Amino acid sequence: MKKTLIAATAAAFSLTMFTGAASAEGTLEAVKKKGFIQCGVSTGLPGFSNPDSKGNWKGLDVDVCRAVAAAVLGDSEKVKYTPLTAKERFTALQSGEIDILSRNTTWTQTRDTSLGLNFAGVNYYDGQGFMVSKNLGVKSALELDGAAVCIQAGTTTELNLADYFRENKMSYDPVTFDTSDQTVKGFEAGRCDVLTSDQSQLYALRIKLAKPESAMVLPEVISKEPLGPVVRQGDDGWFNVVKWTLFAAVNAEELGLTADSVEAALKGSNPGVLRLIGAEGNLGENLGLSKDWAYNVIAQTGNYGEWFERNVGADSPLKIARGLNALWSKGGIMYAPPVR
Ligand SMILES: N[C@@H](CCC(=O)N[C@@H](CS)C(=O)NCC(=O)O)C(=O)O
């Protein structure tokens, strides 16, 4: 009797575990059922996730969510956005409040292994930098001993800053804020001598200043910040969808497929192209998606290069060079495994 009870308890326990995993695995199904993706973004960061004058969210991180909506629901507009501060972002994903976190979030070992979350890839290779007022007359970060530093709480930025100053035997006075708006205002109000964040964000924040030309970005890049979308651990179906949506956009760029050219490509003869856009075979099936999943991503959001240029590159106010984010075949490190 006792043995049976233990066995029954064990069975119930493993069932609970299984049910837990099964429900956690259901984001793809849940998204299909509700008909939209709940996407966690920043509170406002030009180029990455920022509402335009009509309140429509725009940016490279927003495009990841739009692309996943195109892949899963055939409609890139089926996304709802949850603005999150750096401190709030992981809890929002863990609790199920959002389906995907796409908010300039650095992939680190601690985050990947201790939060019950998985990074699904990298949509921007970044590194941490410093911005100072030109009046300060500083040309290098190594001249910042004793500086007051404006910084955002709950970020890798805080940790790298501590490492950098310690390594270079310098001291600093942290002035911490919760949102990028507050951080910029603090910098403008002279609460600090220097603002530090991911370098891409320095360019984004600089254009938020009343007088952008009064500030400059110092040459040092003190860390690696691979930024990418995050999902819950134990949700492999959803993880695959997000990961391969990103890969599809990168592969599309490599294959020369753009939002404008993808329709004509359906009648082309390149086997790799035909496979990616579902004109031959059905690689959507393994993902639980329709065969035109990648076609929809490209037709509705463009390829990775198009995401980059319109949001942060030459066609945007930020004008960031492709650099590390160029394709591996063009001198960068943006690389996606093959769709086959
Ligand atoms: N990539 C770093 C930094 C992310 C971060 O939150 N940076 C601030 C820099 S200003 C930001 O983007 N804030 C946007 C917001 O306030 O919503 C991380 O993952 O910790």
C-alpha cells in the first residue's frame, strides 16, 4: 500500500513536471490561438524599439517580432507590445506576460543559464561605449578617473563599467536611472560627466539630446554585447520558430532576396531560394508553420540587411555602419545555418 502510494505520488509528480513542460512548450499553439504575439520591447530606444509619432512601434528589435508574426500568423501586424525597463524584462518573460523579449538584451552565460530563459540568436552585435559632452575635453575613456557616470540599472553596462574601471585602476561615481529617457535627461542636466551604454544606443540616445552635436562618443569599446531575442526555456517549438525566423532573414540577405524581389523569385530557378520561400518542398512543416513562412517574413519585413538599413543604418537617422553586423561573406560575422 505504502509502496503504491509512493509510486502514485511519483507518477503524479512526473505528470506535473510533464504537464508543466507541455504547457511551457505551447507558446506556438497559444500564439496561433490568440492570433497575436505579445512582444516585450524597451520603453523607447530609437532604431531598436521606439514608437513613432502615430504610436506605431518601429526598430530592429520590433522587426524581429514582426517577422515572427509573419512566419507564424502570416501577418507581421499581429503583434502587441509591452514596454519594459531593463529591470522588468526577464520577469515579464518568465511570468508569461510576454511571448518573446526583443529588447536590446545581451546574451550572457548567467542570463542564459540561470533565468529559465533561452537566447534564440543575435540580431545585433554590439559593444559598450562612452558618450561625453565635448566641453569636458576628454578624448579617451582612460581619462575618466573620478568621473560621475550616468547608467541604467539592471544592465550588463553596470557590470562592465565596474570591470573596466577596476582593471584600469580608476574610480567613478555611478548615477543610476531606470529608463533611457531618464538617463539622457540626467546627462543633459549635468548629473554626470559621462553616459555609458551599448554603443548603438549611444548613437540612438545622442539624437535624443536637445543639441546632439554638443556630445561625442569616445573611441573605446569595452565589452562584447551580442543582442538578441529571448524566449522561455523548455519551449523548444517556440525557440525553433524564433531562431529560424531570424536565420531566414539572414539567409534571405545572403540569397539576395528582398521584400520587393521575393515574389518574382517564386518563379526563379535557384534551389536554395525555392526551398527557403517554400516554392519547393515544405520546410515550414518541421517548425509547425505553413510552407510560405519564410516567404511571408521576407515579403512583409524584408531581409536582415533591409531591417538593419531602415532602422539603424544608412536609411535611418542613426547611420550606423554595418561593421560586425555585415554578412560573414562581406566582412562581418552575421551568419545563419542553411535552410535545407
Ligand atoms: N544590452 C544591455 C543594456 C540594455 C539596456 O537596457 N540599455 C539601456 C541603455 S540606455 C536601454 O536600452 N534602455 C531602454 C529603456 O529604458 O527602455 C543589457 O542587456 O543589459
